[in-house]
Amino acid sequence: MDRQEQLRQEIFTKVHEYYRLVHQPTQDAEFIAGKSRINYAGRVFDEKEMFSLVDSALDFWLTSGRFEQEFQAKMACFLETAHVVTANSGSSANLLAVSALTSHKLGERRLKPGDEVVTVAAGFPTTVAPIVQHGLIPVFVDVELGTYNVNPDQLEVALSSRTRVVSLAHTLGVPFDVERVAAFARRHSLWFIEDNCDALGAKWNGKYTGTFGDFATFSFYPAHHITMGEGGAVTTADPLLKQLATSFRDWGRDCWCDPGQDNTCNRRFEWHFGSLPAGYDHKYVYSHLGYNLKLTEMQAAVGVAQMDKLPVFVEKRRQNWQHLYRGLKELEEYFILPEVPPQAEASPFGFVLTIRDGAPFDRQKVTAFLEQSRIQTRTVFAGNITRQPAFTDSGVPYRTVSELKNTDKVMTDTFWVGVYPGLSPLMLEYMLETFRQIPGKLS
């Protein structure tokens, strides 16, 4: 073993010692009911993520490199998809998907200002933000209580002569009827963007979600199924769409060389573009007005180790979801429990509850009680995004289908608690005990 490799191994040994001293997960015996905080989500890792992170730091190749390539390969293999384009966040992934569809290289199918995009109002803002930012018009349809996903019956009603895209998210890890939505998009020659940020590892009829759309997007924020701290990805089976997403991610350039590489095309100084001089350096030819939304190598290094744990993470989330579901069945007269369609295998992001009409308490009282009991809660993101100041105070143009009755119910009466792999059986039992106190304490 040479000196360089010897030093690396010595460093890894120290990292292992440091992990055990500082980051080793606490045991159930250290959980104190009512004192210890039960988070709605969080990072779950061990020394392997730290080894990988330090390994990349020792290389000091700070932009995308060998770890990013390995991560892309692992994710593509897991999903059985052709192309993975990493990004610095799931929000950026959504931006890349929409931006790519505005490219002039798509000819008549390119998106133009004023075109309409069908989506839901009960979702996350950065599913909608790229639509508005590109001058497109969001058309909001309602969701179904229980799954909190799109009501497919409203898709045909939402259709107009300007409809060009369907962009929908699998809410909190429960798949919507993705086959029906994909068929709707094909029937009307629409683009289909599948926001899979909250559903990595979910399936519909045995096939992974995130593989049905023209584009799918993913997030690797610490609350998500795997984490890089920050990070995201776009996936597609279409080589042209992959090229377009990469271009918009990498400043809008036409060149497809990986960082640190030159002349992958073997024609770097032989192309002729537009009114540029013949032979202009291909690395500085810009086909689009893009961004810099690349992932760093150190983020990818963490992701490589996390991908190996993904099947275990998904299974643990399902077990925790089932534990809460069984325990809360007795409170069904007060709460609408979450539903998973029979064709679906959820990869739960959280456990969602809606307070029934006529219940003797409201969401504010319930979530305040849970938070006081050291149990974190969250709403279903923006609730009804058309009621948010970003819409009401800015005059953003949009269209709605129906009165969005269920979306308004979600806005006022729905919340969720965590099911992430860091929760122990003792924590879950304490959560159930706390929920059982609600009818007596808050009625």
C-alpha cells in the first residue's frame, strides 16, 4: 500500500471513530416521552456516508465528477430508466423540466407564453413556480381526500385549445393514477411532467413512479427519502430531452462535455452555429438562456451511499405508516385516514390526516396540542396555492376547474406527521398515545 492510500485509510479510521462518538443514533432507552422531540423527518445515515463524503473531499474535485457519475448510474439502474440529470435541488429539477420544454429544438411542440399547464392547487409551490416564471398559465384542478392527489375526472374538463402540459406530483409518497394521466397526455399530445420528489421508491402496478412521464423530477433535501443535504434530479427516457435539460442546467451551452473534459464530440472547433464565426469553440456556444444548477461532487458522494440504503428506507417508511394506520383506526370518527389505491405501493413521505366536518376540535387546536407534546406537524404544503400571497397579491394569471372544494378542505383541516426511518417503535407508540388523548382533551 502506498503512502497516499495508507493516509486515506487512517483518515477513514478516524472518521469511523468520530461517527461513533458524535453521530451514532441514540437508542430507545434515551427517548423520553413528552421531552424528546419527534421530528416529522430527518437525515438517516451512518459512517458510510461520512466515508464517501471525506473520500470526495480528499480528491478535492468540487464540481461534478466520479461520484456524480456513480450516483446517476445507481439511480438509473434502480428506476430502470435511461437518463438521469442531477441538479442542485428538486425545485431546480422542476425548473429544468419546464425550461427544457420551451426549447426551440422541439419545433412546434415547444412551450410558448400563454400555453396552459394542468396541475393541482394543493401542492408544493415549486411545482407551480416554473410554470408562472415561463409565462405559462397554470390550470388548477381539485384533489381527492384520502390520497390528496389529482381527481382524474377533472382532467378532461380542464382541457382547452391552449393546454400543452400535465404536471402533477405524487402527494406525500402516495401515487396518483399515473397510467390514466399518462394515457390522457398521450391522447391529447400533451407533455407529462411527473413530480416524484416526495415518492422515490413508490410503484404503480409494479412499475416505479418517476418512469411514466416525459420528465420526472426528484428531490434529495434532508426530509426526503434519501438526502444529499440539497440536491435533485430529472429523469427521462428521451435522449433529446436529456440533452435539453442538461443544456439548461449547464448555463444553456450546446456542448455536452462533462466537467473537466474537452472535445467529446471530436469536432470542438469545426461546428458552425447561427451567425457565430465558423469553428467557434463549441464549449462556449449557447443554444439556450440557461442557468447553473449543477450538483457538487460532495453532495453526490453522500447520495451514492444513500442509494444503497434506499430499499431499506422505503420499507421502514411503509412499516411506520402501517403502525400509525392500525393505531389510529379507532379515531376514524374524527379523522379521515390516508388511502393508498389498490394498484399502488406507496413510499410514504408522511402520514396525512384530515379532520372530519363536525369534529369537536379544529386543526389549529390539534396541531398545537401535538407540537406541545413534542410531535412535529406539517400542513400539506401550500394548501390552496391560489390563496397564497404569491397569487393574491401579485395578479398571477391562472384558471381553475370547479370550486376546488377539497383543496380548500385540505387548506383548513389537513396536516401530517412523520414516518421517516429515524422513528422508533417507542416514538410511534407515544405518538398514538398522544393522538388518543385528543378527543378527551380538546372536545
